[in-house]
Amino acid sequence: MFVKDPCGVVCILITYMAVFYADYVIIKWVVLQTMLDSLWGTFNVVMFNTIIFLLIISHIKAVVTDPGTVPLLQMEVDFSNMVSSDSRCEFVNWTVCLRCETYRPPRAHHCRICQRCIRRMDHHCPWINNCVGERNQKFFIQFLVYVGVLSVYSATLVAVSWIKECKECSNDIPLKETRILHSIVLLLESALFGLFVAAILIDQLQAIFTDETAVERVQKQELPKDYKPKMMLLSEVCGKEHPVFWLFPCSSVPKKIDASLMDYQI
């Protein structure tokens, strides 16, 4: 699923430009300048690029995975007698979306950018050019975690490189100034993206633990809630496998198919 939204395309380009710039600065101006003769240099290059690889995979999955789009009906239906907000279709607690002209299950909401109803829609995120919904929230959270880890890792390596004596560039003033300039830009980038994703990640975890999406919180919908342990709520988003594997984007979220919708005939 790819939404033709100019803002989303620009945000994706900015994301990858920032990631590859960070990789360039760390390898060219940090590791090769201060850790060239140490095994720590090789270790940090491998670890840094491993995180980037996981970040890219989780981001791609968040972008292309269907967030939980409610399928459209196969034929046109007259909704003129269902304009009232209290109207309900024959399915219990299902509602009618007059924009999609289809029935939607509980907790599904219409996205004006995707122009479709999304199951458990949290919000439309331009950074993945997609909605965050029932089926791709896991990958979105993974993406946030990896960006946060990469930001902290970048800032740490830059700080260590400043503390450590740079023998090869100490007598080359232009080279030293260039290295410092790139390091400062990377620190600012790390701080900006790190704080940004930290705020979004906290909001996502709060939404999971309260079992309430951002749309529902804004609309102040009162939903019947049963007490569930936090680990159970997390497993509903991240999957039933062991929590150790929740941060690996190699696993997929099982596609949920509503039998009542599939069997419904107009």
C-alpha cells in the first residue's frame, strides 16, 4: 500500500537522507579518524550499519504493509436512510462510513489522506506515508525504536571521538574543522530526531497500555474496556512470539479477516 501524498514522499526522502548522512559522518569522520587502528572501529561500523539495516527494513514494512484497510463493498448501496449517526448495520456495533460507502467494524476510522477506513487507526504518519493501524503499528514502533537507538549511538560516538585524541588530523586544521562541522551537524540531527521519536514512542506505548488510539482519544470515545495485563496488550500489537523477537522486523503480523464481512452478500 503506497499513498500518493507529496508530503509523505518528501518525509520519506528526508528520513533516508538523514540516515545515510549519519552513516557517512560516523564512518568517514569518526571511525576512520579516531578508531582506524582499533578493533572498536570495525565493531562500531558493523553495529551501526546493522541498526541502519533493521531501521530500513522496519520502515519499509511500515510503509508498504496494509494498516488494516476495510474492504469496499462489491456493489453500490443506497445509504440515504442511514445518515443518522445512530444508524447501525445488521452487524453488531458496526457503523456506516458515508465517505467510503461501506460498513466498518468497531474502532475503524476514516483517513482523509488514504481515503479509506482503517481498522484501529491511530493516526496518519507522513514519515511512513501511511496510516498507523492494526496491522503495521508493530513496524512503526520498531522504526521509532531504531531511530532512537541510532540517535543515541551517533551522539555517543561523536562524543567519544572528541574526547579521544585524533592523531591523524591534529595537525591538519582544514581537515579538523571539516570533521568538527560534520560532527556538530550530526549531533543536532541526532538530538532533533531522537527527541522527536521519543515523544512519539511514548505516545504509542501509552495508547497501547490504555487500549485507546489517538483518534479515539481526540474524539473522546467511551469504549467498553476489560482489564488486560500490559504484556497482553503489547502482544496484541507485536505478535504472539517471545518478546525478544518483538524488535526484529523479520516476523510479520497475521492478517486478520473478519468472517462476517467476507461472507456478507448484498
